[in-house]
Amino acid sequence: ELERELRDLAGPLPEPARNLFELLKVRHLAQRAGVASVVQRGRHIEVVLRRDAAVDPGAVKAWLKDYEGKVLFFKEESGDGLRVDLGSEPALGWVVEFLESLTEPAQK
């Protein structure tokens, strides 16, 4: 809503402002999805879920299919996680899509 109001008042937003709104979207999605942290390490993205995160088993099945050979699951004190090799895929777009998949029921 605020982003739309700013565009209405001032026209197209500069890149730093667009990035800020994208970061806010990622934080909101992560909170809703039960994600404790998202970290980029080179071409890898690590996502750690909070211990109380409820993950649909269908989503895990989809990740294994979609990221075959590119996903590694791990455990940390703060929760379970996964590391995905994105190759040349843009990280921010992937993170948004992944977080959205956690907040929507898996497709059968």
C-alpha cells in the first residue's frame, strides 16, 4: 500500500526504494512461513526454518523434485534447513517464490 502511494505521488521509485520494499516483502513472507533466516553464500541460498514451522510434506517432495541434485537438508540448533545451489538464477526472485510456496498449499 505504501509503495503504491509513493509511486502515485512521485512516479517510478528509484532502485534503492524498490529494493527496500522487496526486502520488506521477503521479511513478511519469511515470518508467515516460519523461516528463522535466509542467507546467501555465493551461489547458494540457505533457509533455516523455526522449530515451530509447519512444513507441508508435499512441499518437501516438490523441493526434492524441483531442485534434484541441488538441494541439501541440514539441522541446526535453531531449526532444520536447506541449502540450494541456484547456479545463475537470481537469488531474490528465487527467495520470494520459495517463501510463497511455504505459505501456500502444495500442488498435488
